[in-house]
Amino acid sequence: MNDMAALLWTAALVTLLYAPVTIGLAVAFRLLNYPDLTCEGSFIVGGALSFVALQAGLPPILSLVVALVGGMAAGAFTGWLHTQLRVSRLLSGIITAAILYSLTMRLLGGRANRWIATGTVFDTIHLKNTSIGDFIVAGLIAYLVLVLCAFLYVSHFGRVLRALGDQEWFCVSLGKNPATLLIAGLSISNALIALSGAILMQFKHVCDVNMGSGVLISALAGLVLGETVHSARSVWGHTVMCVVGTGIYNIALGAFYFDWELGIERFILPSDVRLVTGLLLIIPALILLRVKGRYRLFNSSW
Amino acid sequence: MLRLKRVSKRFNIDSDREVVALNALDFELARGEFVTMVGENGSGKTTLLRVVTGEIAADAGQVLFGNVDATKMPPYHRARFVTHIHQSRESGLPLSLTVEEVMRLALESRTHGITRRGIHQRAEEQLESLRKGLSRTLKEQVWHLSGGEHQLVNLAVASVFADGPSKGGHILLLDEHVSQLDPVAHSVVMEATDQLIRSRRLSAVMATHNFELAVEYGDRQVVLSEGRILKEFVGESRIRSPRELKDVISNVLR
């Protein structure tokens, strides 16, 4: 395999691993119109929970379910802070994420990272070429997430959630409690993000408290890139564009670190990744503003 | 149908900008009655409507729907009895949904086990009965509707809610709901509103600054000032010309 093909292959794999984060973030930021910053907390807690579950001898699939449930609890806590304690939207997520960091450390027995030798979902398929096996597993999970989202969006509940993000009062007139709906919506969002954290942990065979840092910004970049390429009208289309956007983001990042033999590679540092991510977020946002005449990255009321 | 008993509401309590929005106000609305409510800005019209929906909690007093004491009822439970239509689309329907999705949500939340086909048919009927040709908008996003169409769809949603479990009658609150419309849409929406209220025997309160509307529509005129009902005109004593109503109000306020 030549270098270019390797770049695309890696980008595709990473996209599948991280796709649930972008989809989950879209649920909060777009569907619910809620700038939920719980993301990095629920991501690592998902990883840590599935690590603990694996250590306890649970089957890998079940360990993913444990992570899902943990993510739901995290999202529900953020929603509870906002709806019951009247904490602002931004602050509610920040508080939860901070708490989750310490909780993750506890789950990892007070250590910043823990290794796991075998027994992950990626070890359930035995192929000669392990990277194809990884691809199949990650692809299957991403596919499942997409199918579940499709079911959610066409359901009555999904429509109510969309109405909630748009016009809270309309949900009230439908006879629904908006606080309960928001908590449910944030639970779904963070469950997906925690799932992604668990998958990444199992893929890397290591759980690290710092693996969540930077996830929020890269998922946002994926979200905005997807919206820039094609602004889908349907939620379903939007979800697909989240995955496409994550793909574009990962290819762009791969291309940035690719050895183009231009002699500028020595100026590039590994830590530049967030700088590039920031640019990948700002540039499409500018395009949306200048060329398409609309700007949706951040709602002014947030 | 609706009773407010000595309802009071103050804003900015204990500050030098304290406002008395409702002052021990009593109000009754009979089944099938259409009340028009006038009064200058800050007279308490909007606060009164919001106290009924539960959007604002009253400091004192009682809100009753029929014999049901709703004072402590959360807004999402009061929605069974009352529907509120606002002035602007910013506080109206969810903008990114299509009209069909909006109607579907309304129908599903009021009729259990309704089929997809039934939904489509009912949605079409409701829209057409309000205005011929309105069902054309079914596939459109609420965002793309004109101001008049938006309010007509709002009325269609209200009529779905009126079919719900509140068989004893439904309350419709209109807060300046035609004030941002062009003259043609204005009269189209007002006609549809009146027809809906009459055909479904809804109990309605319409807050308005437009004296012509207050004269042309409704069974009773209510003049609000400083959080109290100052004057009411019912039946034969109803004021017939906008000018007369204006004079009455300036006399009352003086």
C-alpha cells in the first residue's frame, strides 16, 4: 500500500471511530439547539466505564452498553443542572465535564492511563489482516448508530425533540414537559459520545484520561465541514453529512501531516493539530457567512 | 369555561421599577364566548393571557378551567384546555419543520393510534377548512410560510387541539395575532379566526390595539387598565364604532 492510500485508509477508519461523536454533538447543537460542552467528559467516562466493564469480565458488546448508559447519565445530569437548578446552558456542560474527569480517574484506579491486552470488540473478529477486521467492526458500529438515529428521527419522539430545539413553547402546547424532553435529548447525545469513547479505548487498547481533550473541537469541525459541503434539509441527511464532514476533517488532518516532500514538514509540530482544527472550523464558517449568506456555527443567544 | 379570581402579578418586586401588571383581577369567559380586550401598553393584557397559559405564575389568586383549579398546574398540562397564539413567528411554530410535520405532531399528541393516512387526511381537511388552497403548504417548511399562512397554520393547530380531550370546550388566546400582517392577510386571518371560534364554539380572548377589530368582532369588549378591568360592554351595549371606543378609553383613563 502506498502512502496516499494509507492516509485515506487511516482517515476512513478514524472517521468511523469518531462518527458517533459528531452525530451526538449534532443532536445537542443542532437538534436541541443546546451548546452542550459535556462532550469531552462523557467521551472519557465512556472509555473508562467500558474499561472497567471489560476488566470485570463482561463481554465487549456489553461493555459498550455500559458506556452508553454512563453517557446517558452524564447527559441527563447536564440537563438536570440546566432545567432544575437553572444553570446556564454553557456552564451546565462545563460543570459536568469537570466532574466526569475526576470520576474517570477514579474508575481508572487513580491512574491517568490503563492498558488492556485483549478481549475488546476489535478482538472478536479474527482476520489475517487485522486492519480490515478493525474496519469492519468500526463500520458496523457506525452503521448501527446511523440506523438507530434514522429510527429516532422518523418517530414521534424524534419530531418532538426537533420541535423542542426550534420552539420550546410549541412542545408545551403539545402537552409535553420541555424539561424532561431536554434531559432525554441530552442523554441520547452523550450516550453516542460515550459510545465513541468506549470504541476508541477498545481500539487503542488503552484508556487515557486525556484522550477526550480536543474531541469537542474536532467534532465541531466535522459538523461544520459537513454543513458547508451540503446543507441538508432533512435531519437524516444532516446526520449523513456529519459523517461525511468528519471524513473530510480527518483527510484534511492526514494531508496536513503527510510527507509531501516540500521541505516544510520540519516546521510542522504534532501540537499544531488544534491550530489546524481551529482553522478547519473557522474557514467553513466564513464560507457559510460570506458565500452562502448564513452563519449557524454559534447561535447568538448561546 | 375560564375564571380568574383576584389574580395579581407584580414584576421587579422590591425595586424602584416595580410594575403592577395585574391587580386583583376578576375575569370570566363563558363557553363559546369571544371577548376582545383593549388597553394601552402595560395595561396587563399580555400578562393576563400568560397567567392563563401558565407561562407566568401569578403572585396571588386562582385560575380555573371549568371546575378544574389550574392555579398550580404546569403549562404543559394546561395545554389540554388552552391554546395561545402569539403575535410574531419567533414565538410561533417550529420553523425548521414542515407544515405536515407540525400538523402531524399536533394530531398525534391529541389522537392516540392515528394512522399515517388518517393524519394526512385530517391535516388537509383542517387546513382547507380554514382557507381554500392552504393545504398546498403541507410540504413546505414553516420558515418559508408568509406571515398570514403562518397564523393560519397556527389556527389549524389550535383547531386540532380543540378536538382533544377537553371535550367541555377549548380556550383560544390571541395576543395581537394579526398585528404584523399586511392588510389582505390581516382580514383573511381574522375571518378564519372568527369562523373557527364560531364553528367549534371555542371560548376566545383576543388582545388587540386595533379598535376596528375590537368593534367588528366578538361578543364582549373589555377595557383593561393598570391591571384591572375598567369597563365591559356586552350585547346591546357593545360599542359599534372605533372612534367611540377610542373616546370611551380616553375618558376612562382620564
